[in-house]
Amino acid sequence: MSTKHNLPPELAGFEARLRAEPLAASGVDRDGLMYQAGWAAAEASRKSGWLWPTTSVVLAASVVVLAALLLSSSSEMSSVARVEVETKPVAVPVVVVEPKEPVINTWRQPKLRWTSRSPFLVMRERALRMEFDEPDSMAWADGDYVPKAVTARELMQEIL
């Protein structure tokens, strides 16, 4: 026990009484108990373990049936006669489509500005398009970035 943390005097007497009290001997055979628990677990799994063996037997039987069908169908295929069919060319009508002038869409969606009343989906859409306004603390001055020392609270106030 650490010497830095001394107990208060009222608890020191209680600690001395606890230390003087001997531990009661347990009458439980720990090794025997664990052995019996292992046997009980094995017996329980043996009683309820019919699902996997049954599934394995069904799958093995289906594999045997499919293999027999495959072998029997391959012997029948050797006696099948081959028939050749002549192909004749077919006239396909040709449709001529006149090219049209492409329509140029000049409409652009206006840039959405974030306000405290903007819904979350507008913010998400702008974030995906990378259209966020820079906070004032990230403003560029004469082409050079001048970081401003700010606190997290000031940044939150600026964003909100």
C-alpha cells in the first residue's frame, strides 16, 4: 500500500481489525466443480446437436443425386444428332436521323449562403460542393495568409 495516502484515524482501527480477522476456509472443491461443469456442458451440447449432422447428410445426398444426373445426361448427349441451320441475310431498314443543334443550358443554381435558418441538407450540399465561405479568421490579406489567434468559442460564434 502506498505511504503517500494514509487512512484517516477512524478507518485505521477498522483496517487493523480486518487484518486480524482470519479468512474462512471454503468447503468447495474447485477442481471437482470445474470438472462437473465441463461434463454438464458436453452433455447439453450432445443432446441438442442434431441440426448440423442432419444438414450435412441432406447436402451430401443432394451432391450424390446431382452427380448422378450429370453423369447420366452426359451419356445421353453423345447420342444427340447435330443439326446445321443455314442463315440467310435479313434486310434491315436504315433510319436516317437529322442532327439537331445542341441546347446549351446557361442557367446556374445560385450560390447558397449559410444562415442560422438554413436546413442541414443545404449545409451538406454546400460541403459536398466545397462551397463554404471562409470564416473571417481565415481571411487573406494582400495574398498572404495571416493566421489570427482565436479560441474555439470565437470560432463557433463566427460559424453560427
